[in-house]
Amino acid sequence: MDNKLLLIILDGVPWRNFRRLFGNLEGWVDSGEARVWKHRSVLPSISASCYASIHTGVSPQQHGCTGNGNVFRLSHDDVFSQVRKGGGVTGGVAHSFWSEFFNRHPFDPVMDVEYDEPDSQTINHGRFHSMTGYGHHNQMTPSDVDLFGSLTNLCLRHGLDYGMLHTCTLDSMGHRYFHDCQEMDHACFVMDEMLAPFIRRWRQMGYEVIVTADHGQDARGHHGGRDPLQQETALYYFGEAQGPSSDTVIDQLQIAPTVLSRMGAPVADTMQAEPFLW
Ligand SMILES: [Zn+2]
């Protein structure tokens, strides 16, 4: 592997919330340690379809995941499988959809919450949670500091070359409280403050880091369609690569080939979008 990389996906954060409320990320943009671009999700701008597109680099019309009620083991190559082909070690700390898409379906609530499979052709080290029982009155999300800690633990113990972390906290908060409220201001503030020291640490450990979301949310906390508030989020990059001008809009399908090209892993033939870093 040429580089190690961590992809951090904060579910359901619209562009304006990243830019208004994440003071540490924005401070690193000002200091030159990070770059930020607008990132536009695929359609439908719904979580499962976006996870599948982020990691396979193909659209929902190609991979076939039409929404959160249609989760299955995908047939396309993805970032995990390509990093493995390149000889790298992979890990994920995420919602169980990620394990179902890229390792096994259906999700076994005992055997799949935690696994270490050095010979796996996709995910070597997985730590997953299902959020079973999730609803308006109970988010069923783990604390984000625990998730960030778990990913760091996997990096230290297992020498991950590629690690992916996904957390639903802010998506759940948006569905529950919407966006023009103290609850969401505070939730974004806390996420930024919890994440910041880990970014420092991951950089010191030699990782490039990408922080983004799967999609945005509109004023009513909705997403799924074409409204820019639903489709547009931010993408922050910490690393040594060159990127496009700051007014460039990154297409979600560019993420998978970009991660693989940064790492020196083979880009799958199905990943047709151009990498945005070089
Ligand atoms: Zn989502």
C-alpha cells in the first residue's frame, strides 16, 4: 500500500451544518491542514443506497439498492474488496448495513457484531451495531466517542491500512429535531469536539483522513430526493494529495476510486468516475 486512509461518514449532515457548526474542521481548512469541497449524493439520497454507492463507486440504478428496506450482499467490487486485492488490511466500525452489503447477509446479531477474519476477501476486522428499535423517541445510537475509540483500537491492534467509520447520530437528531434548533446546534458542536482529537491522532499515526456524510437533510429533516439540502454535504480531506479547485462539486461515485488510488490499490473496472485527488 502507498498510503493508509480512514473514511469517516457522519450520516445525514447537510452542507450548511458542516460549514456553520463544525469549528474544528473549519479551523483546519483555514490553517491549510484540510481542504473542503461540496459533495453531492446519488439518487435516491437515502442512507443504504448512498452507503452502497460510496463504497462501490456505482449508482443505485446499477447496484440495485433502492432504499433502507432493500439491503442485501452487493455483487459489485467495493473499496474493502479492492484494498484486500492490493494486499491491505481492512476494518469497519459502522451500522450493520455495511456488514450486510460488503461481507454477509443477513446480519447475525451475535456473530456479526464483532469479528476478526484475517483471511476475509472484504472486511477483516468489523465492529457493527444494528440500531434495532430505532425510532423517533429512541435513537438507539452508540456514543460517537466510543465509535471513534473502536476504530482507533482496530488501527493500533490490527494495523489497518483502510478503516471506515459510520455513525447515525446526526441523521437521527435531524429526523427528530430538524435543523433550526438548539438541539441540532449542540449535537453538531459535540460531534466536532469529539472527533477533533481523533483526527489529530490518526494523522500522527500516518493516516490520510476523509470526513463526509452520505447525504444531507432538508429543513424538515427529510432526504431521499433531489432537493440540494437533501443531496449536498461537505467533504473534508486531510492528507498530502492535490485536489481540484474549491468550487468543484464532488460526485459521490468519485469517492471509491479516489480512496483506492490514494492507497495504491487496484480500482475496479466498474468504478468509472475520475478520482478527485492526485
Ligand atoms: Zn443516511
